[in-house]
Amino acid sequence: MYLYDKYDQAMVDARVEEFRDQARRRLAGELTEDQFKPLRLMNGLYLQLHAYMLRVAVPYGTLSGRQMRMLGHIAHKYDKDYGHFTTRQNIQYNWIKLEDAADILADLASVEMHAIQTSGNCIRNISSDQYAGVSADEVTDPRPWAELLRQWSSFHPEFSYLPRKFKIAVIASQEDRAAMRLHDIGLELVKRDGVVGARVFVGGGMGRTPMIAPEIRDFVTEDEIISYVEACLRVYNRYGRRDNKYKARVKILVHELGKDEYRRQVEEEFAHMKTLGLDPPVAELDRIRTYFADPAYETGIADTVDRSDPDFAVWLDQNVAAHKQPGYAIATISLKPVGGIPGDASSDQIKLMADLAERYSLDELRVTHAQNIVLPYVKKADLYALWQELDAAGLAPANLDLITDIIACPGLDYCSLANARSIPVAQKIANRFADIGRQQELGELKLKISGCINACGHHHAGHIGILGVDRKGTENYQLLLGGSGAEDASLGQITGPGFDENGIVDAIETVTNLYLRERSEGERFLDTYRRLGMAPFKEAIYG
Amino acid sequence: MKLLTGNDLASGDVIWWTGNGWSRHVGDAVDVADNGDALLASESAARRVNAAYIIDADATAAGPLPTHIKERIRASGPTVRTDLAINPEIEIVKA
Amino acid sequence: MGDVLNFRDSAPASETPVALAAFLGASNATAVRIEPGEDARALLAHLDRLSLVEVTFPAFGDGRGYSAARILREAGYTGELRASGDVLVDQLLAMRRVGFDTLVPNAPLDPAIVETTLSRFADVYQKAVDGRTPIWAKRYEEA
């Protein structure tokens, strides 16, 4: 993974001192809250429902054992012994004090981490595929491009006061494991005549007006990608709507102009920007790439796994994916124990995962946008020992991509933007479907819950989606079916009137039972829904 | 009744106007009636509260109960971590 | 005019800028004002007769002025480029990077904080219009 050089380190150190001074001025009353708010947001510090919340960046979801250990230390020393992994591969802490915030940022900087631009109307964390670098289906590791973009986007002087937040994702396989098409800019790295370049999609997003990003350019090479995204951002900064917060994302601009006109404006700006020398030399991307070279894999090692422990075999079959390198495997640590809080981990669990990464995964972990943790370099021979340790710590639910592997935003329990609680609904659903046999029978079923229309729980992209709403002061839940954040991207459709907390769980049982009755061989829930359409599901739910 | 609430600037704690100061416990909150805006302005100017605002609440035998569920959760704590609740006695879902 | 923060070698222009529409509609003015929604490129044909372009920031969260400034500098404008309005010291570095060389903030800026702010970051990640060498270039200068 990328390691800072003196320049990168100096940037985060200076940023800590800048924020320390800004916080001091706020605490001394030299800055009003209105003046301080955008400054603290650009360092990921929110004033949330119960306290200040700090969102720490995990660039493209990759971190080392040492960094993970620091995240656990922060949870223990400054928070209430836990952290929450988010749908943008970051971590957030719910009980931070402003007077501690600069010290926390300093602790993060000591391990090459930061909270830069994890909030605010600026370019956010660049996300990527949690299997980057280790999956056989990728064209190349997308993360060097993500790192190049991370540096380019940090403290960008022209794009720090955009109409709204801006989210970029980079993948390098046809299978989209990062919901790339639902980002403001999505890059899919492809190879044409032996040259790697990016297909560029602009204008995806969820929220009030979900949209799948259209392709704006079919190929941009690495020596022009910076000029090209500068052009995309400049058109957005100049012409994105600023009159209405809910119409301010680039997806609205692309939609209102039409993708062809947006493309035309970008091309015009791009032609101009290409003359300005904005692109780093290819040597810079090559330099970054050296940090993402394959590790010194052991060869001639066991490529089979002893399945004799049946509980281990269940986890092996569900949570372990094929690695590009013989003898290795990709293991997912599920943070979705039945009845637990999706994406939460205690400081002890975080520190354990750090240890496990160091011992079993060449010191590297990934955060997934589904709020789980991946160990990308596990030798098959070590899987059993790894599983035993995970299981002892409650970190081995064998439910990757099953119905209890729920994506849930923090919801009204934590978030002042929310209209309804999401976590208790996730818990009730998980409890109803707790039986592992039942979960396996249902198979791949991506269930996503958002506590409000901002859609941080990605409910539009759920095979089953739930949206919490406020119905005259009472929590109510709408059911959506048929969404997907993968390469077969689609937006979920609302079934009809909403339900209370018990009703929504029953409704989910109704639709899953229908699926079991009606499915054809090999069909997932999503496939059966797409084949049958909404009508039979609506009929089953509402009669 | 109307309650004046906000956050402690340095700690971020949720605080409630008690009539002569600020408390972390909604049970200590008083009805600010028509004085809410004036109090909000003076307490904010004196920097004894950050991001203050006024909410509706019902007077109950157990003390003031914020009317809206979001405000009740804010007064109490996350319902999924009752071990972290500041005011666990607050009834979240009204009977 | 309020306190002017001046980074130019010469004194700030004293002409009152005229509105863009007025400037374009036959005017002898040498100073023009651009509001957030207005197109800086409308000035490109007139740059050599301009000694001052003022870009307004009615609300600091509206970042359109940053694009306007940078566009003008990219086009070769060397006159005074002034940011006025809701400008805090925390926006100063970005403003300098996109080419502003005078500022007229609504509230005066503490000179000590101005100094620390501008010297805090030794380097920059991106190439902009301020002539600073971006980090990616420095990495190969030394190589």
C-alpha cells in the first residue's frame, strides 16, 4: 500500500496544525459556529445528534495493521470504545469532543491517516474495490489511480466550495464491487490495444433523486486523467445548481443539461486544460504503482483447505473468495452479527483485526462499502486458524452477501438528518432470518436500509431496500425491490404504502417466501424479481 | 412546553436550559415559554451554549418529554446502546 | 472600500468596478465586477484593457468565484484580481492559488493569522495559476 513521502507527511501535519488553530479560535469565540462549520466539516467533524462525530478517511478502503490499531486506540482513548465502518469505506466515531479533535488528528497523522475532506462540499474519499490487487478479474490494480486522485483532490483550491459533496470511485473489473455507477464520477479501468485507460461515468448518485451515471467518455489515458477530471469538476463548480440543496449534485446538472451537452462542455474545458500542464508525468503514477506491486507470495504452498470442521466449512464457503494467487484466499470479516449493529466494531475487535492482519494478511486490511472488513492476503493453510480467532471474538458470522449481511446507516439513533431508526429494523430482520440454513436457502440477497432520503444506507441499490420516513411523528418504513449497485445497476422500486417496524419485517418475509416459491433454477431474489416484475410481490404484500 | 437546548461547545454534550444554567439531563429542563428566543440569544452570545434551538415538549409526571421522537432520542441516547444512554428513563416510542 | 489585503507589488486600483453587463455594453471602464453566476470568459477579449477584475463572494460557500479567477489567469490576465465579500482567512490560501492578489473581506483579517495561514503549507499537490511547483513535480526535480 501507499506510504507517505516527506511531502505527504508534511501536508497532513500542517493540516493538523491548521485545524488546531481553527478549533482554538472557535473555542475562544473568535469564530462563530457558521464560520467554523465548513472548516470543521472539511476535517470530517460533524455536530451530530448526541455529540461531535468524526469521520476518518480510509483512502480507497485500504489500511495497514498499524493504522487499524490506531483506529482502535482512538475509539478507546477518545470515544466510547467502538467505531462504525461506513458505506464509503471510512470509519466514524460518535462521541468526540471538540477539545480533543486536534489531538486525534495528530494521532492519525502519526500513522499516515487523516480526516481531510470526509465531509463538506468538496471532493470526498476516493473509493475502490475491496478486492483490488488480489482479484483475477481486474485489468490492473485501480488503487494507484485512486491515490493519484486523492492527492490531486486534497486541498484543491478551485473545488473546495462546490455546490455539494463530490464522490469518486475507481474500479478495474467488469464486476462492480464498489457501486461505481452510483458515484458522482465513476472510473472503470479497461485495456484498449494494450493500453490501460478509464471509462468515465459522471452523474450517478442516490439520495432524493437516484441516478445511474451515464458514460461521458469511453477512454481517458493515465497521462490525461487529471486534466479530464478537472474539466468535469470545473463545469460542475460553475454550473451546478446552488439554489436548492437537494438539486445540487452533479447528477442533476448532467440530467438537466443532458449527458451529451454536459459531455460537450467538459470536452471544451478539457481541450483547454490539456494545455496547462496539469497532469503529473507518467513517472508519478509509476512511482505510486510500486507501492501496489504484488507482495512476495509464497509459492508451492497448499492450495486446498481442510474442511473437516463443519462450522468452519460454512464460513469458508460463504465468506472466502478466490484469490488470483494459488495458495491464497480473500477473507471477509463480517461486522453483521445477528442482532448486532451493522458496521460497528469495538476497540478490542478493531485491535484484534489489526493483529490478525499482521499475522495472516501481510499486514493489510480493506474496508468494504458494505461495512465489512476484508483480509486480502490469507494463505489457505492459515484460514482455519484465522477463523478460530475470528469466531472467538464474534467476528465470524458466515453471512457475506446473505440477507443478514445488512447495510444500514446509523439512522435516527445517531443522525440528526434521519427520519427513522434503521439499526433496530436491521436487528429485527436479522433475528427473524437468523437461521443459517434459511439464509443460505435464500442465497445472495443484498438488503440495505436508510433512515432518511439521503440514502447513506444505499437503499436504492438494495435487492431489497428500506427507507425510513417520518409519518406524522411516527417512524414508518417504505419497501423497495429490485435495486443493484453492481455492474447490472438498477434502482429499487417502491412497493406501495409503508409499514411500521413490525410490518416491514413481515413484508420482507412475505417477499422472500414468494421468491422461494417462484424462483427458477439458479435465480437470485433479484433475478426472480426482474423476471416477474413488481405485480406479484405487491399482490402478496398488500393482498 | 418549550425547552431550550443546544450543545456544550467544547465537549459536544447535549445540554438543557434549567432556568439558571445548563444541565445534561432533560429532567432538569424548564419551560422557557415565551422567553425562548431571548434566552437563546443571550446564552449563545455569552457562549454558554452552541447551536441552540427550541423544542416542544410535554410535561409528564416523569418530567419533560420532548414531543418529537428525534428529540426524545437526542435527550436519551442511542436506543440500540442503552448502556450509553444519558437519560435512560426517557420513553422513546409513546405508548 | 474596506481594508484591502494587497499581495501585488503596486497599489490596488482605485477605480470603482462596473458591473459586467455595463462593461460589455460599450464602456471605457478599466475595472469590472463579476458576480457568482456570471461568465468570466466574457472578459477574455478585453483583458488587455483591464487593470482590475473584482470577483464577488456574497457567501463564502459559493465557490464559483474560484473558477472565475483561475480562468482569467489561465487566459493570461496579469492585472489586479480582487476577491471581495464573505472571505475569511481560512479561504486565503485557495484564493491566492487561483490567482487573487487583492482581497476586500467584509471583516478585516488579523494580519498575524494571515501570515501563519499563508506559510503553513510548504507545498501544494496541484498545479494551479500561482506558479507554485506542485509536489508531483518536485518529486522528479530531486530525482
